[in-house]
Amino acid sequence: MKKTDELFQIAQTAIYNYSGDIDVLNSALGMLFTGHYYGWRFLYIVHLKQHKGTKSPIGFVYS
């Protein structure tokens, strides 16, 4: 139960302190809870498939 409380505290802090595009906040919170449920490996695979063949803002090309 403590882990869930920590997760909600992180989400609540992010919501209170964020000032920007609501879509970015929505994505970040969605990834937070999805990563908690499925684990980081799932997020890694989804993220790589989503960006395959594209170039990141820092110049990294996903292959």
C-alpha cells in the first residue's frame, strides 16, 4: 500500500507544480501509472516501437 501512496503523491505534486501543455502532463502521468503496472521493460519496448526510424531532439536516431 505504501508504494501506491508514493505514486499518488508523485502524481499530485506533478499536477500542482506543472505549468505547460496539458497533453504533456497527461502523457507523463499515463506513463507513470503504466510503468508502475507493467514495468519499465514494457515502456521501453513501446517507446522504441513508437519512435523507430525517427530522430530525437538531441540527435539520436532510433533504429
